[in-house]
Amino acid sequence: MQLQTGSPLTMLAGKDQSQTNLNRDRAVYLGGDPFGSGACGNTAPCVDYINPAAFGLPALGGFGNAGKGLVRYRGQATWDMSFIKNFTIRENLKVQYRAEFFNIFNRVNYTAPNQSNQVDSVNSAGFGSIRAANDPRIGQMALKILW
């Protein structure tokens, strides 16, 4: 079992509003609940996460007021299991059967924000929405001969 808390997210403007060429300007927190709906619109598959109405771009030449790590991204939980059975054929010959499952309960674990999943950039088209997930349940079987 692997459990991880969500990483802190700093809401970014997504463009150089301060005219400093640093390209790490923060968004302006407009108040209200930072979590909510409205980010996906009619796009599918999509999960609303950040309320786009709670954040905006700073004025040209200004810096945003959104604090570092203002919100937390979703955590992850994964259960991996394996089943192993050993069969003795002779004293020096054994056969091992293995069945291994990753994310056996098929829990949806969303990918962290990056270039394709820009939850934290106000200027991006997908701001506030989650549009990608990590691997679903994966299973594999193996037969191993030991001599």
C-alpha cells in the first residue's frame, strides 16, 4: 500500500505580467472558495478542481497575491498485490507461478500538474481542471522454472 498526501500548489499567472522576464508571476486571489466547479465547462473527460472565478491575472506591471502553496493537490493511494505459489516437481526442480496486480482496486489517481495538466496556471486553457490520470489497474502473470 502506498499513500501520499497532495503536494502544495502555487497558483501562477502563466504569463509575464510583472514585465520582469522571470515568468513565475503569481495569480491574484480574488477571494471565495478556491476549490469548486466551472473549470471544465463542456469538456470531457474532465474533473473540476480549482474554481477559476477565485483567481485572476495581476495588472500589467504588478505581482500576484496568491501565496506559495495556497492550495493542495489531491493525494494518491495505490494498492499493489502479488500472489505466489511454488510447486516442487523434484528435489532440484521447482515451478513458481506469480500473479501481480498494480493498483488492484483501480483507484483513480490524478497526474500532478505539468505541461499537459495545467491545474495551477491561470492563463492556461485548462486552468482548474484535471484532464489526465495515472495508470489504471494492471495485472501480469508469470511462470518461473527454478533448477
